[in-house]
Amino acid sequence: MLDDDRKFIRVTADDIELAKPLRWTLYDGNRQIIKEKGGIFGTQADIEAALVIGGYRLPDEASGEVGNAILRPERAVETARAVAKTGPRVLSIAFENSKIRIGDTLVLQSAPDQPRFPVRLIGYLRNRSVIVTPPEINGEVVMVRDGQSFVGRFFSGQNAFAFSTSVSKQTSVPYPHIHLAYPRELKVQEVRKSPRVDVSLIAAIEFEGKGGQTAGKLINLSPTGAGFRAKQACGAPGDKFLLKFKLTINGLDTVVNVRSEVCSVREMSEEPTMPFLHGVRFVEVEESIQFALSAFVYGSLLGEN
């Protein structure tokens, strides 16, 4: 166990060079060594699997770096907001330069305390309008009024976009669709390949084939995987199970059921009640679940959850 007074810097996948020696020792969230300085990761999958259980390094005192103390899962909200504050600066670009594609999903929200409605992009004409499918609840079209204001959000590549707009017209001819006012600009923030936030969420693990289930606690989450603790080992690398947990996105609860594959399992004596630390990646993720995961993670990084 490292001295509690030592300060650490969070490491991302972009900080680690594939097949090249590490410039510093890599630690997990419990300050245990994952890989010594000079160690090499042979594949990108190895890097991601290691970072599922956390990734930290000591600052370089010679360069004047200042580290951030490692935070426990119970301080997930503070961690997410800190990441947001220290992340890349927000830029503005034109809507047509966002590389959004026909059929991509956008989210419309009229106010912070109102539901988020996923809609699909049908098309757009520069400086005229953006055409999307209408919002729905349980398969029923939600009527909106002309002039109603919304904030729209979407993800494209490694960027998160947000823009202000309003309804120009809703019509059902020849099919239901909405014309939105063309955005004057998009706010864009770059995010890394697999952004991860610290969480403390109860999860259920349902085993495939042999039946039965057990409980665990998620300690970090990304759109592509998670790290969690459990009282027992929930399989070996390559094994699969169903992971179930609940996310609260802007005050609204979403139940996530996602098939997961074990990447790593480690026994950590520092957590006697849940000593087994697992890193998993999500497989065969439904579109609605993928969107919920991305909305939660990116929203946390941007300080919105």
C-alpha cells in the first residue's frame, strides 16, 4: 500500500504508447501496481483491460507536475466534475462540419428537468432547417409546438456536440417528422477513445448456462466496459454473463442489462468484503443501452449528471 499523502495523476489510453516501454509505473485505483515502469503493453485490448480497473501514475516532480489524489468510488460525482473541468477546452463549429450522418441519433431536451428524447437525423439544408423524426414515448409520437426550444446533443467520432434550436414545424405529411431551426453553431468537446468515470453502483451478475446470480459493485464505467468488485470470482477471462445495473441520467432512472465478457480478475486483500476485482467489456450491446451508457458517461464528463 502506498503512502496516503502521495498524489497521483489519472492515466488514459491515449497516454500509453502501444509496444513501447512505460515512462512511469502504472497503478490501479487501490494504489496497487498494474505494470512497472518500462513494462510494455502488446495490444490495445491489453491497455483497455488494464485501465478498466483504474489507471494512475505519480507526477514527474522534475517537470513541476501536480498530481490529483486518487478518489474512491464513493466520490464519483466529484471525480466526474473534476475531469470535466480539467478536460479539453470547448470549441464552436458549424453544424455541417460535425460529420453527423443521416440516421444518426440526436437527443432533444426542452429543459434540464424534462425528459430526453432520442430522435434520428433525416436530413438538413444549410442555414434552413434540420429534419428529424418526432420524439416518442412508448411508441406514441409526442406533439411539440412551433417555436418550442430544445437543446440537442449527439456524439460523432471522438467528439460530444451540443446546440440550441427550436421547432420550426411538425408535420405528419407524408410521414411524421420535425423541422428544427438550423443551429448557428455547435459546442464541441473532444473525448478520448473510451472515456471512463468512477462510480459506486450496485449490480447483479446473472451467469450464462449454469444459472444463478450474485451481486457486485461497479467502481468505474465506460461506454464499452466496466470494472466491478464481487465476493467471489465471477468467471475467468473469456467467460460471459449478464450484468444488470441502474443508471440515473439527469434524474431519470434507466435499467441496463448488458452481456459482458471477463477481461481480467484479480483478488485484492484490501477490500475483504468484495475482494475480487473484475474488468469486463460489453458485447452485443443494444442500441438503446449503448446510448444510455454513452449519455451517462459523457454527461458525467461534461458535468451534466
